[in-house]
Amino acid sequence: MLEPDPKVVRKLLTRYASLRIAQAERERPETARELADVSYTLCVMMATTAVHDAVAKADALLLAKGRAQEAGSPAPDGESGLSLAV
């Protein structure tokens, strides 16, 4: 099974959370449609049928990737984690 790109997963989780907040503050049809789209994409990406399961799996994936990087394995995109500023 292919593993989703953590950057894409993080972006989707952020968008999902923002849309949930926006919908809670003021219900709008456009926001509801976009939330449904993001929820569906998360479910497909994480191979689940329920958005709550998708969010939990996405969180677990990001946590595991974060731990792997802390343990010293190189970043998947080839970055060293060092700042380019001199």
C-alpha cells in the first residue's frame, strides 16, 4: 500500500480543521461543500470510510513521521532540517 505524503496530509488536516471552525461559526452551503470534499479526500487518502477514522490515521502518520525524523533518519524530501540562513 502506498503511503500518503505527510506534507499533503498535514495540509488536508489543516484545511479540514479550518473548515470545521468556519462552519461552526457560520453555516454556509459553500463551506459545507468544501468540507465534504476535504473529508472525502482525507478518507480516500487514509483508506477509511469515516472522516473521524481518517483524521486519527492521519494524526498517527504525522506523529510516526515526526518521531522518525527526531530519531535521525533523513527527511523524506531530502532536506537536512538545517536553516539556510547564515
